Amino acid sequence: MRTERRQMKNKKSRKFLILSSILVVLLGIGLYIGYVFFSANHFFNQIQGDDLPNKGTNETDQVVIENKEPFSILLLGVDERPGDKGRADTILVATINPNTNDVKLLSIPRDTLIELPKSGELDKINATYAYDGIPYVVETVEDYLDIPINYYAKINFQGMVDLVNAIGGITIDSPLDFTVQDSNEHSNAIQVKKGVQHMDGEKALGYARMRKQDPRGDWGRQERQRQVIEAIIDEIISISSLTNFNRIFNAIAPNLTTNLSGREIWILGTNYASAANKITSLVLEGEEDRIYFPSYGQEVYVWKPNEDKKAAVSAELRRHLELEPNAIDSSETDSMETSSATSE
């Protein structure tokens, strides 16, 4: 009898221990999920920027990402320092189409000569950020390319350094050797060798920004920027641990601003992620020139795009966004596509 009671007691103890263990595990999972959700929510609140002032009045507001519609995003790399608002050193326009499951990526050279909206004065496109911030850059790009910009994301260059470090670095196949200054402007602090190599944040930033030592000038720089972006995307997609995302959140939140809401970012991650596996780069062809600007008090270097080629780029982007075609014959867009990078 005592033996039976002892056995029953042991069975109850084991059941209690098993149930307790399950509860502890479930509680731990719940706390972990809650922590990750809280961290993500905190991150989204930190990076939230102002909405675009004209959103809702034209084509810009016609995108419904819940319905998996094509959309555009302006990506700005800004060199901001204490006491200096900075200029948009990197200007990228991406159109994402989940129906064709690909991305069109256009890098607008920072020295591109433009007519400023409304005033009609000539200036470099990278100066628009210094004049009136993100809304003015968006307005200028919309006017210049004849496409709506649905979203924007601005990252300070220090943010790129921190992001690449947070994901453990990226692997790049460099087409050439060169040395370049680091983000603190220390000359020749970064050495890049030709060939495959692993880069930390500082090296990746130097690799993406260098222009003068590249035989292809700004075109070479645009190609290297695309390499860095794709390498970052590949690394983030491969991350399997949610805790790593918290490290990424902490790294880039102070340096990132976007008008994408947290909900929209989750939707993009669900509905559009596979489109990032195929990125086609478009080129804004033109020629170098030097023009005297009264506001600068000197003659400065500018990039003057070929108007026909620019119109063809505009037509290609509008077609990718599934908008009504503009005046240019879309057959002329074939010459723009210089490279298509696909990663499975």
C-alpha cells in the first residue's frame, strides 16, 4: 500500500515537474516574443520620419502595399555632421514590382545638373537636401524623373558603418585596388585590395563612397554602391536568430529615418522580399562639364545627363510602376540596362 502511494506521489511529482517545465518554457517564449516585439516597436517609433507633404494629392498615394502593388522608394545617404546639415551624397531610386518580382535601381549622380523646382535655377541635385530637407529632394526627383515617390529612407553614413558591423560584415568582390579616407577623414586609412574580401562597416563605407580613383568615375561608384546594398540585403535575409535583429535595430535606429510605418515594413517583408533577389541597375547616361554658379562664386564640376536617355529611364521606371506611359517610346529603354544581379 505504501509502495502504491509512493508511486502515485512520484507520478504526481513528475507530472507537476513536467507541467511546470512546460509553463516555464511557454512563459520564456512569451517573454522573448514580447521582448522582440517591444524592441521592434521601439525601433519603428525611433525611425519614424515626417510624412511627405503632398501625399494623398496625386499618384503618390495610389499605392496600396497590402494589395501587393508596385511602389517606389527614394534612398538617401547623407553625410551629416554636428553643426552641418550635410548634402545627399548618395541618391538612389528603387521601384519594386511584386508582379514581375524584381527591382529597378537607379543611382542619380550627386553632381547631376538640374533645374530646381519652382525657381527654375540651375544647381546640383545633391544640394536640394541642404536647401529644404527630404521633402525638397523628393519633389525634385519626382519632377526630374516624372514618377511619384511613394516612400523614402534616409540613412546617415555612420548608420551604414554600424549596420554592416551589426550583421557581422559583408563579403565583396572588388574590381580594383585603392586607398580611401575613413568616415573621420583620415587619409588613406582604408585599403581595399582587388578580389573577394570581408569588409567591416568602415571599409564597406569607404568602398561605396570612393570615386576619384575609379577609372569609370561615378559609374564605378554606382556599381560599388549596388554591390554593398545587395551584400547587406543578402546578410540580413540569411539571419535566422531574432536576437540578431535587436542588435541591428540598435545599430541603425539613431541614423535612419523613413516614412514607412512599422506595419508597412512588416508587410513589405512578407509581400515583397523575394523581389530583392533580382535587382536591375539603370544608368543615367550623359557627359561631364564645368559650369560657373553665381551662388558658389566659382566654376564647378557637374554631370549633364543626355535628355533622350533620361526620358528613356523615366519611361522604364513608369512602366515598372505600372503607370500610364509618358511620351518616350519604351523600346528605347533597352540600352539603359547595364547589369542584372540575381541571387537565389
